[in-house]
Amino acid sequence: MKRIYLDNAATTAAAPEVVEAMLPYFTQVYGNASSIHATGREAKRAIEAARRQVARALNAAVPQEIYFTAGGSESDNWAIKGAACANRKKGDHVITTAIEHHAVLHTCQWLEKQGFRVTYLPVDADGKVSVSDVEKAITDKTILVSVMAANNEIGTLQPIKEIGALCRAKGVLFHTDAVQAVGAIPLDVQGMHIDLLSLSAHKFHGPKGVGALYVRKGVRLENLVHGGAQERGFRAGTENLPGIVGLGKAIEMAAEKLPENAARMSALRDRLIGGITARIPDVRLNGHPVDRLPNNCNMSFKYIEGEALLLRLDLAGVAGSSGSACTSGTLDPSHVLLAIGLPHAIAHGSLRLTLGTDTTEEDIDEVLERLPPIVQSLRAMSAMNASNML
Ligand SMILES: *Cc1c(COP(=O)(O)O)cnc(C)c1O
């Protein structure tokens, strides 16, 4: 039985080209980029080449606007805590949304404990933030707006460019968590008026544990990690050289193949959504029907438990997720599904299937074969349980 991996929002396989590009930096060019000898200088050159690759993919004005980090969570923490602390004198108010990743939400909750005020904007039934809600929430004490480019659970895309233009006009910093968006939708930090942007290599076929924060020139951020003078004194710690090289290669490949990958994945995604809807009654699609990530299918199945469905699918060789991998293991329904207004019972019966650049039509058709009998059998069991309880 072929195992089918449809949990690419949780993490992706590193592309072979990425691994190949990284390998020499473990055993041959292993110098510390801060050293002045030849291997140190070569390491430094590789890091600067990767910085240019990231800058190009995001249309940053200069490569110096890219800072390497240990991943999406660190980038989100740094952007929000760093901007809040650096602008404390100007104001104490931050605006974000109810459907952000926990790397943003829990950071904002921490800020509240430090005396900042945070507005958590609601979203509509499709998971969209309203630009006019952002505008109404901005006061003369607002220092930062943080709205994700694309949601990791339901795939909804946000009006980032409009929110960026609004924040720029109001003189408020704009951060976007673009961890799910890189490689999936075109990003242009200048055209979209973005001041701070978080990304993470392992979400676009790069290695785990490495990411970047784009910081527009002129934006002041307090350090998150203090220590040595790496990253021009703004992010201490000996650089993750192979990881940074892998990130550079992965983002270059993702940007190059974006139109092709996005078109192929959206077609497969629609085949999956259409196939499930046609074969299984009492299902609903979560997230925006059109403005959604090309690789995201999130559906609720009435009368069943998402965790049970996941386990049965895993036995049938299909890897999916019931929401965000970080929260599975708890019994609370996803904060995103509750924010779009799903009742607890429906939210509990949700399944997220996320495609990768390597997903094939055969994979999708296999899932459409394997999924319906599992749903049917779980529903038969739950109906039996319900009648036993009477
Ligand atoms: C995965 C993810 C993160 C966290 O990134 P890590 O590199 O795993 O720390 C943050 N935000 C979103 C939207 C994500 O999908």
C-alpha cells in the first residue's frame, strides 16, 4: 500500500536539490562565518548568497533587510516583541486576528502580561479579516498590526496588500506571518507595503529549524536573541550555515516554480474537494471557497470525530491532520474553526489535507477511494453508540 502524505502544512519533505546544496556545508565548508580565515570567509559568502536569494524571492529592496532565524516561531516572536519594545514610547496597542498561528497569538498574550493592549479582530465565516475592521481598530496608540498572509488550518488568504497600504498611511507597522504563503502565492514586500514578514524553510521543501524575518530598512526592532555580533548585531548565535544555504535554495526553487506549482496544486485540491463532496454526504468545506491556499483542503464531516478519522486514515496509509499539528493531542477544538463560527461538534469532525509539490493525481484518487468507507464506518459506529445510549 502506497503511503500518501497530505500534511504539508505541518511540514514538507526537503527537496533533493536542497539537501544536495546543503551537504558540503556540513563537512567541507564548515567554517564559522565570523572567522577571518578562508573557510570562514567561504561560509560568510554562502550566507550572503542565501540572503540575496531570499531578498529576491520577496522583492526586498536590499538583502540587508533579511535576517536569518531558527524558524517561523522565532521570526513571529521577534517581529512582535521586537516592534512592541522598540515603540513603547509611541504607544501600547497591538492589533492582530483571532485566527493567527499560536506563535503570534501566544506572543500577543505575553505582551498583554507586560502591559500592552491587544485587539484580536474577528473573521467572517470564510475566515477573512475585514480591512475596515482593521481601520476602525487603529488608534493613535497603535504601534503594530499583525495579520497572517494565509491561514495554516483553513487556507484562507487575507487582503494583505490593502491592510499594508492602510497601515503605511496611518504610520503603523505591519507584520505578516507568511509561513504558509511562501511558494504558494506571490509575495512582494514593497508592493504590499509590508514592514515585517516571517517565513520558515521547512514549509516550502527546505530544512527544519531555519527561517527568516524581513525587516524593512528603517524599521527599528529590539533584539530577541542577545549575544554575538551575527546578523549585524540583531540576532546573535553562530549561523546555521547548512540550514541557511538550504533555505536559500528552497526559496529560489519555490519562487521559480510558483505559477506552475500553484496551478497544478489548485487543480488537484479542487479534484479532492469535489471528489469528497460528491462521494460523502453531510460534509462542509472550511475556509474561503476561492481565496485559499492552492494546497489546502479542510472539511468537516458531520457525526464523526476528527481524531478517530485521522487514526483510521493513518492505518489506511493516508497522513492528514485534524487542525494544527501543534494543538492536536489536546481535546479543545481548533481556535480557527471556532472563530469562523463552527459549533464544537462540527469543529471536532474536521480533517485537513494539505498537498505538496510532489502530490500526484493518483495520490488524490487513492485518497478518494480510501476515505469514504472510513467515514461511513465511523458514522455507523457513532449512530450505533447514539442508539445504545437511548
Ligand atoms: C508552521 C507555522 C509557524 C511556525 O513555524 P516553525 O518554523 O515551525 O516555527 C508559524 N506560522 C504559521 C502560519 C505556520 O504554519
